[in-house]
Amino acid sequence: MSVTAKTLCEDEFFYGHKACAGCGGSLAVRVALKVLGERAVAVLPAGCMSAVGFNFPQLCFGNNAIISTFAGTASMLTGIEAGLRAQGITDFQAVGFAGDGGTADIGLQALSGAIDRNDDILYICYDNEAYMNTGIQKSSLTPFGAKTTTTPVGKNIRGNLRPKKNMFEIVAAHGIPYAATASIGYLNDFLRKVEKASKIKGTKYIHIIAPCPTGWGTATDMTVEIAKEVVDCGLWYLAEYENGVYTLNYEPKQFTDPAEYLKKQGRFKHLTEEDIQTITASRDAKWEQIYKTFQIN
């Protein structure tokens, strides 16, 4: 039987950290490690989770964990997996937790290389859609229209002008054994995918939306709600890629209004009706592609 929020083990492997109230990334790390257990070996690059989790003497990991270089999450996972295997140790899972900047920008080369080698590792990107740890700068996973410190709002610029990079499909284009998208708003889906990935040989990648109240401009008690709403309004989708096949895991019966999702966040307060129409049109075009190329679970 697949693990769910109700059957999740009571042991904690990530606790006592210094994350902001309502941090979506810390929830993603916490529950993933509860699925993987004490034999998981975690690698975290420079970023929010390493900053809040390695505060000596209050080290917040109950299993083996190490900080990597910003660009080196996947390459360090490769070394850990190879080193333990060389010692005859097999009952472990090398898992990386990296943010959107450390994945889609700085760490993309190492991740691509690991997939090419098909190293037996699990890479989890907790996506809060900006470089939150260093002051809310734009990453290539920042969505169109979002205000950050490097994509400000003014008379001539209305936030980020570029679309969000589709890391799920980029990773899948490598022919990876398993890739998935997730959201902390749909926790049981995420737990199932972590458990499934841990049982697959080769490189696995999970991309989870993990809201940041500080960078998104939302209340600290809205994190799970807003992570659910981004799926329900169709601006994020839950899917898997395996054996060359894309599968849609959840199909909203009817999309909620994207404007309702966007206007709840300080980073989108400036959007005009025209901006929202542009975002909605982009969503509709993406879902048209999904219906043509994905299987429906």
C-alpha cells in the first residue's frame, strides 16, 4: 500500500530548522525524508534549506546530510552514490534537495550530466519561483509578470517579462527513467511519487511547487492553500514521465479563475486585466498541448 499523509511514519528527519513561517520548501524536505527514511543521504546546495538546516550546533537533519556547492547538487549525489556502492552498501537513497535557481540555472549542467550517466539518484527541486535565500531575485523558473528585486514593477517594466522554464519536460527530453511534477497542496500525490521514485533504478527527478510567503507576498497560513490553487486554476499540473510516456495525474473538472490565485499574492498585485488575459491564454495553450500528448490517469 502506498504511503499517505495518514500512514506516514512518525519519525522526523528534518526538524528544528530556522525556515520562515509557512515555508513550503521545508515542508517538501520534511515529508520526503519521512518517506525515504533514515537511510537517505541528503545533499543540499547553497540555498534556503541549507541556510536554515545547518546552523551549528543546531543541525536539523536526523540522517546523513551535506551541503554541496551551488552548482554541484547532482554531481555530489553521483559521488555519494558511487562511493557507498563501492563499499558494498546498497540500502540507501542518495537524494538532493535544490531550489529553482540551483536547479534550472546554476545546477542544470550537473543535473543533465547525471541523467546522461543514469546515476542511481533522486533529485527533488523545491520550486519557490525565485532566488529567495539571497533577496528574491528572478530565476528562470520565475513566472511571467512576477515582481522580484531584479524584475521590479514600474512605468516601463511590469515584473518578469519571460515565461517560466519547463524543467519537467526538459528533464524528460533526456530520456530519464522517471520524472514527475508535484505540489505541496496535493501532499498525497507527492508522497506517492517520492515512494515510487525510490524504487526505480537510475536517475529520478521530482519538481514540486513550494510557495514562499516572504517572496510571494502571502500570509504564512496560506501556503498549502495557494499551492493547491495553482494546480486548480491550471497554472501548474501534476504529471509523470516514465518509459517515454507522459501521464497527467490530475485533471481539474473546471479551472478556477487564475485572477483569484494571482491577486492573492503581493508579487502579482500590479497585474492588469491584459496581463491576466496573457497568462490565461498561455495556460490554455499549454493544456491544449497536454491533452494532445499526455495520457490521462
